[in-house]
Amino acid sequence: MAMTLSGCGVIEPIEKAGFQVKPPDGWKAVERSRWLAPGTPLAAWAGPDNSSLVVYQTLPAPSDTAEVLAEAMANRLMNLPELTLTAKRTETIAGQAASRVEAVAPGSGAAFAPSGIGKPVAASGETLIPTHRVVVGFPRSDGPVFLAWHAPESSSARLLQDVEATLKGLAIGPDRRRSSQGY
């Protein structure tokens, strides 16, 4: 749902968070809630080879840094069965400190499979395949913003090219510090 301000037009949630994301050709905007996200979905795209991109925001924490986000994301993923962590690092993207975590686990290609019973479970009509995830997180005072891509592992070379192209064109506005003053 978009927000409308009188005289200002529509402000999408992703723009309100200060991000402009433009995936490369072949990616189509979809309903932002199409795939599950561990936060508030801000935007989503479906890409080639059953790939996906979801931008989401989580609750703020005073100690969020790129290093803390990378460690927290890796720790959460390590509890998934059959997961292989392939990268955990920090980098500078669009002039901002960012965390980056990559992993491979069973899924649909567009998302990791749910695994609440200790083993990955395919959704009805789906077959589990190795699925590559790339998550890039940016600390923000209103809560970190994450870009999470998924694709079949067999398409990971293309996915990584699309990730880099998206990050190269990423625009991030200034972090709007929350006021500690109430009304």
C-alpha cells in the first residue's frame, strides 16, 4: 500500500526509507508481499530463472552497524538445515557501510524452503532445489534496510551479475535520524 500526502503525490514505502532500487532489465516489479521477509516488505521484483528480490526493513537497534548486521544475518541463517554459508563481509555500497551475506540452501529458487520441523519442506507442487541467497543490509536509524535476492544455484552466475548491477545503480538518501523528542 502506498502512502498519499496531500499535494505531494504517492510515496512508496521504499522511497520513504530513502532507497531507489532499479534492478536490471528482465526484473519485473511485483506485489511487495509476494515472498516472506523477516521484516516489513518495502518492494519486490521477480527476475529471470525464477529469481526474486525483496527489499525489507526491520526494527531499529541502537547497536546496528554493518559488522553487527553481517554477524546477525549469518547467525540466523546457520540454523537452517542443509545451509552452506558462502560469504559474510562488509563493504561500501552507494557511499554507505553495508553487510553482505551469501548462502545456499534447499528452496524453490525464488526463496529458501521453510524448515520449522528441522528439515526443508517444499511447498505444494514445488521441488526443492539448491537456492542461492544474497542479502545486503544497510544500518539506518529507523531500522536496517535489506535487499535479499534468491535464485536457483544453477543460475547463480547471472544472479551475481544482476546483484552487482542493482547495487551499482542503488541510490540511498540521507539517514533521517529519529528524534528523541516526543510531542
